[in-house]
Amino acid sequence: MQRNMLFDSLKFGLICLMVYGHCIQFNVGHMKDTIFGFIYIFHMPLFIFISGYFSKNITWKKYKRSFISLIITFSIFQFIYSVPLLFVGLKEWFTFFIIPKGWYILGLLIWRFLFLITKDCISKPVLLSVSFIFPLCVGFLEFNILMFRIFTFFPYFLLGAYCQEFMILKIREIKKYYTISLLIITFVLIYFFINQEFTVTLFGEGSYITNSSTRIYGFIYRVLAYVLAIVVSIGVINLMPDTIGKYGSQTLEIYLLHHVILCVIYFGIFPLLNFHSSLLLDLGISAVIIIVCIYLNKFKIIKYIMSPLPLLEKMNIKI
């Protein structure tokens, strides 16, 4: 599929918001909660939508290659993330190592697999309906399921896989002032009504009774999260310029590398200096982290870690 600069711009913009969202999580205050809630309403749903859009023509052969590539990359970063725990003890390190950290990568592999095995035997309306109903129903259970967010976010992948180009063009034709007004209203509503229960719901994890005061509230919050994610994502697609897509192909690198740099800053340097950053400073730090990630991607070793198949082929390992 030919590269689409709009989608590259969306991917880069969303990954920048993700980094900023991760930076401000160490901050406190109502405005932080508002910004955090607004970002998390749409940034992963829309990113997963884009992943689905570009997976619509995937075959088992392509899936096999992407599976091998992503699992190698995922495993390497699982180890990198767990290195600090080696100094604590092998038991603590192993426990940390086996719990998945890059959930999006595992999700992408599972979403593509589910899409491949169902696309020819289940109709689109049925599969899409089930993908929404299943996480809504499972939330009523009293126990939590590890990495359940993968299933909570599956509907966005399907929406992307079923989306046609003309639909995107229709969204782009919406009057911009309608979209701007909608996003402002959404932000203001979040400012006045955001609470911890709704914020936790945006992660797509856990049973309703774990995260909410009642199951009914938990159910309402999850439905609301779905509705807002779709509505706000449409607004972002409508407003996003297609001129910032130069680094849209490096989002996986930023996604995986930024965690390492962020931990060094917020768990190493800042506590050592007894320093607490502001929301504005977090914005600057997130920009620096993104720039560093893009720079690091110039090194061959990083390129091979992010895309290991060319190296395996050079080693005459058949995939």
C-alpha cells in the first residue's frame, strides 16, 4: 500500500502525544488530569485504528514475517526494560521480565491473527458487534484478565480494517470550525467532570467493580470511552495536517525507546536532584525525548533491532 502522508502525520502526532502523556503522569493537579484524560481518550484508539487500516490486506505470509520481526524486537526490549532489576535479584528480574511491557506489540499480533481467522467466515457487522459487546460484558466479572486491554481495543482495529479511503475523505471534508468546537467542548467537559474512575477506564483494563464504585458506573464509563474515542478521533483526522509525516515511519522506534529515556530522567535524574517538573517543562522534555529517539534510530544496531529480518536474511536464515 502506498504511503499516505496523512496517516504518517497522524501516527507521528499521536506518538508525540503518547510521550507527553507518559511524561505528565509524574505530575499532579487538576489540569494534568484533564490533559491526561483528553489525550488518553483518543491517542491509542486512533493509533490502533491506523494499524487496522494498514492491515486490511494482510496475508498469512505477511503475518508470519511481521510476527517473527515483532517478537524479536519485543523480546529484546523486554530484556532492556528489565535490566535494572538484575541488580535487585534474579527472582524480581524474572517476574518483571515475563510480564509484557510493550502491550501494543502483542496486541497488534493478536488483532491481526483474529482478523485473519475471522474475516472470511464472520460478517463484518457481526464481528464488529461482538468485538464491542465482549469487553463490555466481561467487565461485569469479578476478576481481572491480564492484558485485557488488547480485547478492549480490538474494535478500533476492526474499524480501521473495515474503513475505506472514501470514508477518510468524507471526514476530511467536515467543516473545521465544527471539529474545533467539538474538541473544545470535549476538553471543557473533561475539565469539569474528569474523575479517577473514568481515567482508569481509558486504559481498558480490569473489571468494573475493581475500577468503579459500582458495575453500572463501570459499564457506563466504558461505553462512554468508546463513544468519545470514536468522536474525538474523527475530529483529529479532520484537523490533522498532512505535513508532519516525515517521521511517521519511526513511531515504533519512539514507542519502544522513549520508555528507557523517560525512566532515566524521571526515575533517575529528577529524584536525585529532588526536582519536580511542570506541565510546560514536561512538554519540552517530551520533545527532547522524541528527538533523541529519532537520532538513535540512525544507528545500525537500532535499525536491526527494530527491523531484524534483513539481518536474519543476511545470515542466510530463511523466514
